[in-house]
Amino acid sequence: MRKVRAGIIGFGHMHVNDVAAHYAEHPQVEWVACADTVPFRPEMRDAPYTRVWNMQHALRDLGVPKAYSDYHEMLEKETFDLIIVQSEVVQHPAIVEACAAVGASVCVEKPMANTLPNALRMVRACKAAGTTMIVNWPLTWSTVARKAKELLDDGVIGRVLEVKWRSGHTGPLGPGAAHDGVSEVAAPMTGPERGATWWHQADMGGGAMLDYCCYGAMVARWYIGEQAVAALGMKANLNSHWGDADDNAAMLVRFPGAIALLEGTWTTWDHGVPTGPIVYGTTGTMVADRKGADQVVRVERGHGQTEIYVPDPLPAGRDGVAAEIVHHLETGEPVHQTLEMMFNLEAMAILDAGVRSAATGRLEVVDSATWSIG
């Protein structure tokens, strides 16, 4: 088994802790080095899950041997097969272009980019270099989400008419913030301290719409199985006025034969009801649900008719983001659809239309004029 020489660029997204842990545990991954991006505005505090703390965690606990102050220097001096990109969303395009220029494949944190034009920059760079780009979605590794897709493809609830998605919490650095990959709980940060992070800065790609409606855009495209045609978006800063990014958002998306309702929030302590995905079809309703401690897919037919489906385990040797891309780099086999670059370009086009709509107040067309790039 050949080694995969890996590095990290960007520690602004706290998912780096979980993602890097998966790579650290993989026997074929060999850490080379890491580097953070330079924040456009300085942060006020190095609390758990902020960028300085995240880098220290990688160096101290996950076996990354050294850090560079400039990722361009790192790419010049070191050789990589793969770079994990966990920066502010707005810096994704420049990083991916730099990695492609040295022949390194990339694992980019969701959302793919802050705009469709920036996503296209990333795709063009990887296509020109012949490198692989995957987009990391934690939902990819949900057995219940995969089971739901399988059942939908089998026609268990007929033709899909609507997908509903709601997700969120009290903010990425909000009260009681805790994230996979780290056992430590973040000490409460003040509003101004959170506002100094990129998460609450709209021009950095922060905000609940990009953070959480991106999931909905991906899930809706995946489950419905066709590209959307238009989106209506709305977002607001309701309780985070120390930053200018939205903390609540919603999108209504039109597909040729279905619709999707996508919600994202940074102000919710508990959702109160099943958040989904919930899928409404011509012959039933499907809910990604919990039955005790277990996740199941529940199908309701009405009149008390309920069916429960237990998800299958993830495929052996392809049960996480590190295993999936190492398998791909070794064998050339395609990665899971939700990770694949061109699929994610379509999901990004949906999200982009919702973002544009929130700015214009109009229904915006999902851009499909660029698919000739494929």
C-alpha cells in the first residue's frame, strides 16, 4: 500500500479537527506539514475551535510534524499528494488553484465556495491539472441518509415531490459549542469575540445560509435526481448584530418536477421536531429519524401505516472521508456521488441562486450555462 503524503491548508473551519483526525488514523496517510491562511481581520481570542487553537491541536495531538507561516512557501518546499482545505470559504479558490499548480489533489470543506464563479475557478484549475477535488460533507457518512437515497431510487414513496431540510444550532462558536473530533467544550465567547471570527463576516463567506442551506442544496439535488431551475432566498441577522453575516436563512427551490424547502439557523437551541431530510412523495412520506439511540428511515403511508427501514453499514474500507479518497487515489474508482466535483458544482449553483435571491429579493434562475466545462 503506497503512502499518501498529506497536508492541511487553513484552520479557520473547526471541521478540520474531525477531518484531520480521520486522516491521522488512516494507515496510508503520511502527514507532511500544515499552514494556516492569513485572516483578513485578526481574531480577538484563541478559544477552542478558533484557528490558532485548531492548528495547535493538529500539531500537538494529530501528528502533523510542522507548520509553515505561508502556504505558498509550504507548497514550494514540500511534496504532497493531497491537501485538506479548511480555510475561510472565500479563500477556497486561491488555495485550490495553488494546490492544482503543484499537482496536489484537494479535500475541500463544504460549502464548495461562496459563489458559483469561485466554484468554477476551482473546477477549471483541477481539470487543467488533472487532479482530484472532493467536497467534504459530514452527511455523506450518514447511513440513514444513504438508506433514504436507496429507498427513493427504488420508488418506495413514488415520485419525489418535495424535500425539506432544516439544520443548525446556536452558532459555530456559540454557547456550548462542541464539535466532532475534539472532546473539549469551548468556553463561552462574547458577541464581539465571535464577530471577530470569519464566521460572522459576510465578505469572508460567513453566515447561516452558506453554512447550512448548502447541505439542503446538496441533499435536494441528490435525492430529487435532477438539477434545479430557480431559487428564492431570504436571510437575516436576527440575534448576532456584532457581525454582519446572517444567522437565519431559508431557500425555496424549484426543480422541474419537485420543490425543496431549505432552512439554516445559528439561533436554535433545539429544533423541537424531526429536521430531516423529510421527503414527500406521491405514495408516502419519508423521514430520516431516530428510534431510541438508532437512526432509521421511517415511511408513513397515512391511516397509521408506518414502515421502518434500518440502514446498512458503510462499505468496508470506504467508511470515512480519508478512506474514500485514498481508495480513489489508489484505484481510480469514482468517489461517492456527494463528494464528486461536478455534482458539487450543480449543488453550488443552487446555493448561489438562493444567495443572489436574498440580495435582490427576486426569484433567481439557477445558472446552468456553464456545464460545458464538464
